[in-house]
Amino acid sequence: MDVRKEYLDFFKSKGHEVISSMPLVPDDPTLMFTNAGMVQFKDIFTGAVPAPSNPKATSCQLCVRAGGKHNDLENVGYTARHHTLFEMLGNFSFGDYFKEDAIAYAWEFVTKNLALPIEKLWVTIHDSDDEAYDIWSKHIDPSRIMRFGDKDNFWSMGDTGACGPCSEIFYDQGEENFNGPEDKMGGEGDRFLEIWNLVFMQYERTSSGELIPLPKPSIDTGMGLERVIAIKEGVFNNFDSSNFQPIIKKLENLAGKTPTKETIGSYRVIADHLRACSFMLAQGILFGNEGRPYVNRRIMRRAVRHGYLLGFRKPFMADLYDTLCEIMGGHYSELVEQKDYVKEQMTLEEERFLKTIDSGMAIFTDELANTKEVFSGEVAFKLYDTYGFPLDLTEDMLRDKNLKVDNAKFDELMDEQKAKAKAAWKGSGDSANEGDFKQLIEKYGLNEFVGYENVSYKSTIVALLDENFKEVETLSKGTTGWVMLDKTPFYATSGGQEGDIGALEDGEHIAIIEETAKFHGLNLSKVNVENSEISRGEAVEAVVVNRYEVAKHHSATHLLQSALKMVLGDSVSQAGSLNDAKRLRFDFTYPKAMSNEQIEEVEDLVNSMISRGIAGNVEELPIEQAKEKGAIAMFGEKYGDMVRVVSFADVSVEFCGGTHVKNSADIGSFYIIKESGVSAGVRRIEAVCGTAAIEYTKEIISTLNDVKAEVKNNDVITGIKKLKDQIKDLKKELEEAQSQTAAPIKEEMIGDTKVVVDVVKAGDLKKIVDDMKNANEKLAILLLQAKGDKVMIVAGSKNTNIKAGDWIKNIAPIVGGGGGGRPDFAQAGGKDVTKIEDAKAAAIEFAKANL
């Protein structure tokens, strides 16, 4: 039985609109990941945006609870039903049906579609919810309805806001299977398993704690797909179901081992973490050291460590990926579409960690032997900082030993990194209180964007806000604030495109539009009032001034993505972008730096597309039709049933809400300025086109003219080559001068010892001494060299009675210096160059007297 399909089809038959799973990265600055089915409907429930035309929806939502405030990571592998990634089935009513229908739908689906035996079902309600009790009593024996308090059966979105009682459906897995003291309704045991939670949103909680009835109560439900599948298949652990067993069986084959009681946890952790890492990678969340990418790295490295325990010493996760695609790829097409890329990124991350895991495990084991109660925070930090062991991985390894890490010390060492990581995922969010915008929407409704067809428009100022987003009647000369137009040509920053700038004119005065942004669905522009006040209700001419250059860069980005796929392969996908009037920045997934030849080929391809004069086309299409047409979507963006598709013939077809040129020829020239790395597996191209490309070429020509003047040759290459040849010749002359030494003026044999004393004009004295010592069995050598107004002296002795240090001490004072050294080698310096010949003569006499 395909539970997912059965559920969605059931609620579709009840008039619900089937909504696709939103991306794992939510459009919500308070959340790290999408962690519940209701996340994509949050603004509807709070009233920040109006309810859709169909107030009933159903979905199967991918969720991650492995970071931020909601984290089940440490429980995975130790319990029967905790997962980092799971699917949440849900049905929602936005002010349409309420408890009566919600309960009836749930009971019908559970007892008829799922065909779960009624005698196995129990229901819980809030202890004050007599209405729910009366409704449930129509469907189930009242003796099987249990009442609980706020802790178990009351749900709220936060300290204030929408909230209400909830009702849960439980499945009895049997006393014969679970009979511990906690295996009771309301207990912590596994006998009674919660499978569905129905939230009745009927109150608004004020800051004082008062519960005010909502005018349009709503429904939010959640049913865990993994739990339901396990129940339907008659197993007591989610990991024993068809959702996970094919992965575990594949892992058994790769490891060549059958799971034991001691190792089964590792198999389960790997199967779970494979799912989470795969979906994150497929949706553009890579591996990194901050925010969401760091969570993905933590999950992957935890899986690799459990693979290490099973004996894996080479990458293995990618070998499990095809099995995951067989299980989930039919419903989540991104798994199949991104297969090659995901496998590649997995393998690279495994290779990175496997390079250090042996050393890290050795350090861990050594410290563990010295640990009695608390594991060293310094060592835990070293494992993290040097060997790539996330803290929770170290904690996981200590769990079986009943040991804790000195987290206080670890946190002390990690403060700076933690601050950066927190900033990376927390995001900026909306600057003002959500309630301010809610009031604006209730008062005026949403304003309309008319900028696709217009770069100027006769608009009316609907509302004015000061810098603190409080509504005002006027903005005075010299002040800044925000303006809401009834119909606005100004595009708000989104989808990588910078918001429009421009002006508001009414014939008497002018106000400058400095930026345009979206706030809970409202399109607002920041305005600087230059020469007189502007007022609410005033008619103005709204004029965009940066549209054409921004559009050129945005359209060039689309062509660039197509060219990258042609040159680097289809696994390339967008990982971020920025388009403004002066440049474009495009981040894309690719594991290594592009070669100069690849960069040049991509640039040539884009310019070829531009020169062909390809007509741009924009159309609104049903999302499935757009996908069939081959339109590229970007993960992290929300798409409704109807989507805007921008295409340039069959060269580029993409989902896009931005503004574009009407013909590729309008872009002008395209130049890649820089290709660089952003993070592991992500590269960045910076480029210019249009007017910015003209400025870029003018700057290059100016620089070229400066170079011509410097090399005194219009043929720059010839001029530079000539300079390089001159430098080469000068280097050669210098090397020859440095290697030359005058023939010793005094080289003689005293007994069986060669004595060399000389003033050397050029060369490395130490090297000359070393070379002569290597060439002679018995040698006494002292060399002097004038360097400006200084004197350098080096002496050496090999198998003689002369000690080089004593020799130097006797000679150096003659030139006003001092020094010494070992018996075989010594050096000194002096200040009187005029005495250098006297020193030389004295050195010869010293040699004769001591040999």
C-alpha cells in the first residue's frame, strides 16, 4: 500500500488542494529547516497573508529535525522512531471546516483507508475540550477517549498568537509486545504509539495570557508517514519497515556483515543519515562549517563514523544512493535529477573525513583512557578543529561509556565560531513587527506589481511608513521612510535580483526611491524625500531608473547557467545569485576550479547566444506543464500551481519571477571577471554585461595604454618580452659576479696543510669556505669581504691545529670588529674597511705561527 498516495488522494477527494512539499530551507528566519507540515502555511494561519481561494489543503512535507531549536539527531539509532529527515502527512483548513469534519476525516482514513482495527485505536483530547469529546464519542467508544492537560494536548505557535487544544490518535501495539511500567496511555513506553495529531486553532493568546476566540478557527494536522508504514507492515521499529530495510540490506552486502545486537544501531544511523544528507544535497544544502551546511556535515560525518565501526575505510555512502532513489525517487524527482552530483559530493566529503578519522580516533582513545568522569573540552575542541569531529559526534562516541564532555570549556574555545554559525542561519528577517504589516494588509490589502510591463506608472500613495515602519500621514522634506503604492512598477528584491530604484514625481517635487523590498507580501519602497513633503493619497509618477541594466544582467545569468551545463555537465545547479545594474554573481555546484579553457568556452557560448538575437518569452504555466517543458527550478524558492517561465528559445528555460530583456541581443557584451571558490563544492562566477561591460573594456584599454607607455612599445607583448629578456640577462650577470672570486693572493702549503687567506670581491663567503673544506683533507681558510663600509670575515678549519674561532678573535679587532665561533667554523664583522689588507696580512702570520 502506498500510504503517501492514499492519504493525498483521500483528501483531494474531500476538496483539498494537494500542495507540493516546500523546500527544506524555509522562508522563515526563525527556523533553520522546515520541521513541520504547517511551516509553509504559517503566514496564512497568523493572518499575515490572506487565505487562498481554496481554504483546504493537504500535503506530504519533507521535514528535518537536526539543528536549531528542533533537533532529534542524538536520538537516531537509539529509538524506534526518531529520524533526522521524515515525511509529515497533513490536512489543513484555513477558516473553512473545523473539529467536526477534521475528526470525521481522520477517523474515516484511519479505519477505512488504512483499515486499522478499531479495537487498537485510542484518542486523547485536552481535558477542557468537551466539544471534541462529544464529536469523538460518535466514532469511538467513550472509554477509549483520554483527557490530558496543556503539556500533552494544547498547541501554540509561540508565547503569543494562534493556539488551541489538540487531539491525538494512538495505536496500541499490544501488551504482549510492550509490557513495561511506562507502556500505558500517557506513558513514555512504545506500546501506545501516536500516529496523528489534530490541532484545533481556535484562540489568539495575548501577551497577558488571555485566550480570545478566533473569528475563523482553523485546522492543522500531522501524521508521521514512517510510523504509519511500520504499523501497516506489522513491525515495531520504523527501521524494520520497507522505508529503510532495502538500504540496510544494501549496507549489509557492502559491509559483508550481518547486523548484530551491538551493531544494528550503526546500520540504522547510516540508513537514516543517508536520507537526510541526500535530500539536503539535492536541494542545494552542501557541506560546510557554518549554518545549514554544517548540520549536513555533522550528519554525514556521524554516518561515516558508524561506517568506520562497521569496517569501512573507503567512501561507501554513494553506493547506497541508488537504493534510496528506488524507494523515494518516484515522489521526489530531485533525487533522480541530482543523482550524479549528490554522489560526487558525498564521496568528496567522505574522503575529506576519512583522511583524518584514524588520527582523531587515536587521540579520542588516548584521552578516553585518562577520563574518569568528564571528557576534556580541550581535546573535544581539538577533535573538532583539527580532525573535523563535530562535538555531537564526540558526545555520541562517549554515550555508550556514560561520559560527558566538558562543554563549558568547549564552548569557551568555540565562542567565535558559534557566533558566526548562528549568524549564518538566523538570517535578517523582516525589520519590523509582523503585526504592523498585518494591520496594513487588513487595512489596504496587498498592492499590485505592474513592473513587468511598465518602468513608469501613475500611482497613488496608499500608505507611508517612517523609518521604524510606523504608519504616518506625511513624510517631511529631508526624511526617509517607506512608501506603499496602490500599483507599483518597482520590483522588490527577490530571486537574486536587486530591487528597483527610481523616483516619485508629481510636477512640484521629487522623492528618491533608494530600494524596494517585500514584507509579508507587501511591495514597499524606501523613499528619501528631497525637496518637499509627500502625503498619503497623493498621485505620483513612479519612475524606475535601473531596470534595463538589471534586466540585462538577470537574463545573462540565465544564459550563463545554460552555458555552464553545456561545458561542465548537467550536474551543475544554481546555488545562489545576485543581479544588479553593474554586475552579476552566480554561485553553482561544481567540485573543483574551472580551467582557463573552460572559462573561455563558457564566455564564448554566452556571447554566441547574445549575438544570435534570441527572442525572450515569458508565460504563465501550470507547474507540471512548466516542468514538462524543461524549465529549471531553484530549490529554496516557493512555487504555486501557476508559475512564471522565462525562456530564450530552447537555450534557456527557467522558473523566474524577475525582469528580463526582450531579446538576448539587448544584453550587449558579456565578460567573466572572476571565477573562485565559495565553499566545498560551490564555485562563483562574477561577470558584467551591458553598460558595465563597456566600462570594463574602457578600463582595460586605459590600462593597456598605460602599459604601452611604460614599456615604450605599442606592441605590448614584444615590449614585455624585451623587458623579460633584459631581466634574464641582468640576473645572469649578477649570478656570474656573485660566483666569481679572485685567485687567492696567498695560497700555500704549510707542512701538509693548505692555507688560504684572501680578500674576496663578490660571492657567498660561507659557501666558498664550505666548498673548499669539502675539496681538501687539511685546510685552514680565512676570507674577508668589503660590503659598503663594513667588513665580513669567515674562517674555517679542517683537520688542523688552528681553531677558527680563535683565528677570528685575533683578526676581527684589526678592522674594528669582533666575533667568534666553533673550532671548525667562525664568522665576524668589522667597521673599518681601510684596515682590510692589514687584517689579511695578520691572518697569514697567525696561520704560520699555529701550524
